[in-house]
Amino acid sequence: MMADDPLTEGPDPNSKPVGRAQGIYGSAGQNELALIMAMNFDFTDGIYNGSCISLLGKNPAMNPVREMPIVGGTGLFRFARGYAIAQTYWLDVTTGDAIVGYNVTVAH
């Protein structure tokens, strides 16, 4: 699947947009619902405008909280390394739509 989703300050869909979450993901688990994700958090607002953070890793989607690696970035995040803690706030299993929060810690 391809993704080009709004990146907002908080989990409320009406919170301030700060960029786009763009990338790809696909099934990665035989015994669990897991995704392999290659995702860029592309910032379009504020001091990070034009910069991005790159995430690459396995997302065991049914775990309430999961950790994935940050493997790089561009602009102000050039040479970024770190981790993202993901938490699902809302999921519609019929459509696959979800609101996921990412708490990202990076050194750059």
C-alpha cells in the first residue's frame, strides 16, 4: 500500500497540519498482523519546513505501543538516527483507516 496522509500536531484530525506522512507499507507477519514500513515524515510548516525524518521497520500493528527505528532524514534532520514510538488512537477495521501517533526521538 502507498501512503500520503496528513501529519498533524496531535491525534485530533482537526489539529494543526505540519506536513505529510508519505511512504509504503505491506504485510510482514505470518502469525501476527504486522507491517513493514518505509515512511517519511515530510514537514511543511514552521522551522522544519522542507525537512523530513525517515522511518524504516516492522510495525506489529496490534500491539498497543510499538517501537520502530528512525534511519535518516533531510534538511535540519540530516544524518538523523533514533526511534519512533507508535500508538494507535483510532482504527476502523472495515476500511483500514487509522489515527496513529508517533512520538519521535532523534539525534541529528
